Amino acid sequence: MDVRKISAIAIFIALSAVGAMIKIPSPIGSIALDSFPALLAAIVLGPVSGAIVAGLGHIISAFIGGMTLGPFHFLIMVEMAVLVWMFGILYIQGKKVGAFFLFFIGNAFILALPFAFLISYGFYALLVPGLTVATAVNVVLAVLLLPRLEPVLRKMIFKDGLVE
């Protein structure tokens, strides 16, 4: 991994931290808009880099929000990393609609499912509406901006626009 890619990962993590400061109120704390930079990193830098950005971006977001779920945030960190990794693989394979659908359903409904069993179904039911709104905002941003930003960022980050 070269210095340009490492620097780009750090920049995407920083952008995720900025998104973490934009919160959507929810009955259970607040939900951050920190996923878009991870989705962008997954297609520009690769799925593994996107997963790193997603995981670290979530932890930064959790710290900014006061770690309301305590150590459960580390579970969410792993879940987000896996989800963005899968998104990146599908998107790069040309299955863009499937990638966005997977991310929306995964982030809004599936990733919160362990909390229905670990805490309670009521907690899950309170969590889903805020997650759905935040995920929808992140997906709309991604649908509109990813195709425009990807070629520009590839040329800026990599020599001749090629992934090394």
C-alpha cells in the first residue's frame, strides 16, 4: 500500500468524522450521516479500504455521540465494515442497484437486528425509523454523487487514474 492510498484512507476517515457531527434525532440518541465517505472509499480505493473507513468512521461517530451503546459500538463497527466491504464488491462488479439495495436494507434493518435479541425488540423498533432516514440520506447522496466523484478522485489519488 503506498503513501497516497494511506493518506486517502485518512482523509476519508476524517470526512466520516465530519459526517458524524451531522446527526438525525432518534428516540434512542441520534443517528449520524457518516456512511457516505465509506461508500465512496469502497469504490475509489477498494472494498477493504472502504471497510476500514466504515469501521473507524463509526467508532469516531460513536465517540462524538457519547458512546450511548457502550461496547456494542464495536459490534456495529464490525457490521459496518462488512456491509461496506460487500457494497464495494457489488458496486465494482457493476451491480450498482444491488449494491445500493444491499446497503439500504442492511444498514436500516439487518445490522440493528442483534439488538432485538441483546437488548429488546422494543429497542430495535425504536432504532429502525432513525436508521432508515439516515440510511436513505446516505444512499441518496451516494446515488447522486458517487458516479461524479469517482473518476475525479481516482485521477487525484492514483497515478494516471489507475488503482495500484
